[in-house]
Amino acid sequence: MKIARVLAREILASGGMPSVEVKVTLDSGAVGVASVSYGASAGSKEAAVLHDWDKHRYGGKGMLKAVDNVNNILSQVVVGMDAEDQRAIDETLIREDGTEKKSNLGANAILGVSMATARATAISQNLALHQYLQKVFNIPLPAEKTGGKLRLPKPMAVLIEGGKHADNSTDLQEYILAVTREQAAKKNVQMMEEIYQALKNILKRDGRSINVGNEGAFAPEGIADNELPIKYIVQAIGEAGYEAGVDAGVALDAAASEFYKDGKYELKTENKILSASELMDMYLAWQDQYPLVSWEDMFSEFDWDYWAKFKVKSKIPVVADDLTVTNVALLQKAINHKVADAILIKLNQAGTVTETVDCCLLANQHNFLTIPSHRGGGETNDTFLVDLAVAVGSQWIKVGPTRGERVCKYNRLMEIEEQLN
Ligand code: PGA
Ligand code: ZN
């Protein structure tokens, strides 16, 4: 089975700004379409998003160059290649770009081709994408944990957001509902959405705005307290009829690189500048008071020292996102330096399907949790991350609770469950 045609176009992502969609057609006639997301609070070492920087279009953020790179350069090298050899295709794409961060042709161009090829080939082989990914990458099922069954990931839904994702909200970027109950995915999705609705009622009762931020999470103004959202979510779990600490708990993503300046952490809403050690004390006090499930990026990506210190004291998994940016070498460094227990997985941080899967497999080998995630700034309706999560046996997917580009992920998860049953 060979790649016959590759065609890219510029589409709109969730924030109303451009992104890239790629259509790959195989000689079998199968067609795979994929679109690429990008973040608002990206890590500094992520694979590069290539923008046009033509000020006359979308303030410079157009993606016609990336589209051209697919149509005129990448298509030339992959047309005629064996579509079933995903690794060889991705290696070819990486070689053609020739830079470490894929800044020459753009990870937004490269990843689109990579994802669309996998999807087209899965369709051609009559397999669900998650089944095809397991087959093509020879992914071992985590049999001892699941009794040989596929594990379906549980929702981690951002319910309150601030930082770079919403104005005048909290300094910490995300307060997340992490479902912990092992039950049908459909039940877990229902629970998560019921808790979201309960939280809406609580915020209203408390005289707060229920406007939402980038990810469909509430972004109440003027909270001036980075702890209060945890209390709100715990209360919402109870008011929705569930038990905090049993059915669900709270995960935090500080995205701390965004408020790290000159070796200190600036909590603007609280009018405080904290040392890393003071910030750590604040976090550690929370873990004794609330049913917390995990912490992500609680320190800056440049503050490896404190990541290590924090991990020793933490009772719950420490998740690396900006620190490791879905990069095998950085994940290996995080493993060696014992700074985390889990890794957030974002396809566009890596820039090819193969590199993303390799990162998940390395994580699995070292008993790191993998959490495939949406992006805050420019998410699309693509649901690849859900199939990836199922394929590698992820414990959670991190996806916002509302808006089309987020709920399509939960809809795909429930569809996979229906198909497996
Ligand atoms: P981003 O945020 O996609 O805007 O980088 C999401 C996250 O930090 O997890
Ligand atoms: Zn994050």
C-alpha cells in the first residue's frame, strides 16, 4: 500500500486563528484527514510551529508556508512510500526538515502528514486507529494491570482556568477534575459533565462569573486566591452526588514557567512574590487538605532543582509537560533525575506520530503515567489523541469539558467503548 497523494490546506483552530489540515490518499483509495493543534503556553523546547509572519494576514500567524511545505516539499518525498511503514515515513519527514525543532518546514506541516498517513492506513486496513497504532508500533498491552484488556482512559477535565488561558483569573493555569473511578468511560464522562454543571451553579450562587476561558473551563474574575478553585471543585463533586477522593479529585497544572521571573514565582492575583521553597510549602499544605490527584508543571521548566525536591515530598504523581514536551531525550533526563512520575503527551510538541509513540513507550517502560492532552490556544476537531491514549494504555486524557473541539474527544472515547463492546 503506497501513498498516492498528499494535500494540505489552511483551516481555523479553536481560537479563530489558522492551523494546518492534511489529507493523505493511498493507492488503495483510502483517505486519511488530520489537523494539527498548538498551545497558548507552549514549552520553550517544543517542536516549532511555522507561521508566515506576513503581517497582512492574521497578524502574522497565517500557516500558508506550512501548507506550501506539505504540498510542494513533503508530498514529493513521501508519495510512493509504503504507507504501512509509519516509522520510515516519519524518519523521512524529519530528515527532509533537517533541524532539531522542525523549524525549517514546521512541525505543523510534518505532523499533519504523519497523522493523516496513519489514519489513512488504518482505514485501508479496516482497523480502528487505536488498533492500527498498536499493530504498527508493536505496542505491548499492559496486561498485568488490565487483565489483557484495553484500558480506556479516564477524563481529566479542566474546570477552572487562569494563567495564559483567561484574563483576570488565577495565576495557576488549570484546576482540573480528575476522575478516579474505574468504570465505563461513558459513566465517567457523564460524571465529569455533571460535576461541571454543579460547579456552574456554585459559582453563580457565589456571585461569580461563569464565563469560560480557552478550554471551556470557567474563568471567574477577581478570585485573588489560588487555593479557592480547589475548594469549589471539591464542593462541586459533592453537590453532583459523588464522593471527592473516591470518584474524582483535583489535579493542578500551574504552568509555572509562565509566572517564573528571575528565580522567583510571581502570584499577581495575590500580590505575592514567592521563592521556590515558599511556593513548595504552599503546594505541600494543599496536598494534606484536599483530595488532590496529580500536579503538573508546578515549577518552571528551568527549575529542575525544585522539581526534584518537590517530587521527594509529593504524595501524588508529578506530571511533566513544559519540562519534557513529549521529547524522548527530555523524558529520559526526567527519569534519570527523578523529577516526575508522569508525562503529558501532546502530538504537536513532538511533531511526528512515531516520536510521540516512542515517548509513551519509554514512559510505560519506566512506569510513568502517560496523559495525552488537548492544547489551550489552537485546538482542532481532530481526535487522534484519544486513539493514541487507548493504544498506549494511558490512565487519563486531559481535555476540556465543553466546546466542540473538546467534546469531540469525549465523543470519540465513548464511540471506541461502544465499538469494543
Ligand atoms: P497549552 O496549555 O496547550 O496552552 O500549552 C495546556 C497545558 O499546559 O497543559
Ligand atoms: Zn500543562
